[in-house]
Amino acid sequence: MSLDKYFKRKSLEDEESIKASSHVTQSSSKKSHIEINPNTLLANPGLRRPIYEYHINDRDAIRRAYLQKGPFQPSYYDFPQKQFGNISTLRRFNPTWFGAFPTWLEYRIAKDVVFCLYCYLFKSKGGVDSFVGDGFSNWKKRERFDLHIGKSNSSHNAARIKCENLMNEKQSIITLLSEQTVKSQSDYRIRLNASIECACFLLHQGLSFNGHDECECSSNQGNYLELLHFLSRNNEAIKRVTFSEAPKHNKLTSPDIQKDITQAVAEEITNVIIKDLGDSLFSILIDESRDISIKEKIAVVIRYIDNNGHIIERFLGIQHVSDTTTSSLKAAIEALFSKHELSISRLRGQGYDGASNMRGEFNGLKALILNNNPSAYLYTLFCS
């Protein structure tokens, strides 16, 4: 025998009613502050605590949470029919009304009545309205919805405006933060462009960047910082975003930033050279380039004829080598060619420093290149 008939299944509304009573019991009579969790707020109207029962400092957060959840509109529900007066025709709630009033109309299943979300959130404590108190259920009078909305100065529209202002208040904060972000980005671009202009000027003139003493009290902070100071003194927009006016960790004046800008400029120049070379044949000129760190490097220059028939020589780069053996030198050349997507098959000439102490290694490199590309037979020995 089935035992179901001895037990009554709890409805969704019964469960929410238990939650509501528990929620009220747990709240103190002094309306203490509560932590707002939109997921725990009761969605079903009629079971919710009146707004004025919440602590005054929590009410706007509660209102905002309900507005974000939206009105309770169970459009899937099979709305019951009922008779009005002596009229034999049965009527029920029409779910299309949810679409007509999507932002405020909400339905309570257990009582078969509707409420107004706007008026629940902002209706005065002493106000009397069926859409707030016991709910509205006269389904034969659809016009009552429009009467509830009323004219522009109605209590419903006053509540609606307060709801919109409450949500726009949060939106205005987001807008303000967005505007500050846009301003920060604009200031950064001005500061970065000024730093790039200084770096490009020094690179074009072949001048050093750093000074012996770059502290703020120094009489000469070096070419880069002094040039940036000059720009800021003569340009109000740059002055407004550089040095003391710039964020502490975003001044774009450190040696690392200068190196990054220099590297970026070098890459752009090299890209222009490779683009100008195109698919033309070319020769290479190679020389040893050991620096103060005593690390072995080779400097590579390409020589080609441009579209106007002019002989062009352009510095391609400096390549580090692990040692000065012929195989290491060839690997360094191949790595540089691969980086710039150059093919050794287009190579038509080789030139090396005849006075270099690496003349023997260079001769071996010339032979290896000729083995790969017999057309690169033309080579010269030049003295530094």
C-alpha cells in the first residue's frame, strides 16, 4: 500500500514561507546590519519582508539586489481559473501581461494575485495599494494595470524613477571609473610618446643616453633625462604627465625603459630595411665586434641595389657567438638570416676584415657558405 496519502507534499511556496519565517526570526529587533546575498532573497512576492523592516543602511543594497533579480514572473505556470460574481465565464491571469509590464509586474502562485515590484521597493509605509498589500486579482479588469501606473506624478512612477536612479547611481560609478581609466591611458600615451621622441633624437644623432649622475639633485642627469626635461618645460601637456606628475612606478625614465624603447626602434628600422631589400639579391660584410665585456660578436652589414639602381649598405645586426670556430660563425649567420627571413640562396657576395685576428676563421666561413651556395663566390678582404 502506498503511504503517499498519509503525507502532504510541501509546495514551493510552503518552503519559501519557512525560509521567510526563519529569516525574520534570525533578524534582531534592532534591525542589525546584514550581509546581502541576492541568491538568498525570497523571489516570491507576499513572502518577502517589507523594505522598512530592514536596517536603513541596508535598504538600498536590498533594493538593488531585487532589481537585479527582476520581478517574479512564472510564465510556465498553469494559472487557475475562477468565477467573478454572477458571471458564468471563468477568467484567469493572462501570462502575456508579463510581456506588457516586464519590469514590475510579479505573480504570487499560492494566492493567485499580482504585485508591483517598484512599489514594494519604494512605497511609503502608510500607503495603501492592492498591488503592494494583499495583491490584485480582478482579472476581468485589465485596465487596472494602467490605472495603477497612473500619470507622470503617480506614486508608481515616483517609485519607478527612484528605482532607475538607484541603478544609475551604480552605473555612474562605473562610468566615473571608466573615465578615469581613459584619462590614465591618455596620460600614458603622452608620456610614452615624449620618451620615444627623446630616444629617437638621441639615436639619430648617435648620442649617449645615460649620465654619470642621474639623481634629481644632479646638475646634469644625462642626455635622455635632460632632453625630456626640456620637452616638459616647453610643452604643457608633457609637463602635466611626466616626472613628479607621473605615477611613481610609471615614469618611463628608467634605464630598462630606455633600453626597451631603443630595442623597439631598432626592430622597426630593421623591418624597414628588410622591406626595402624585398626579394633582391644581396651581399654581406662581416667584421668582429668584441665589446668591453670580452664577449665574441660579429657585426653584419648587407649590401644590395635598390629599385632606383643605387648601391645601399645597411647595418643588419650584431650576433653573439659562443666561440670563434667556423661552425659557430656559420650558425650565427644562419640564425640572423632566419630571424629576418632571408635565404642564403640569394647571397651573391661575402666580405670580411682582412686585418682581423679572425681572418682564418672567416676564410673557413667563406668556404662553408660557398658549399651551400656556389653563387656567393665574390668576396673581398677589407681593412678596418
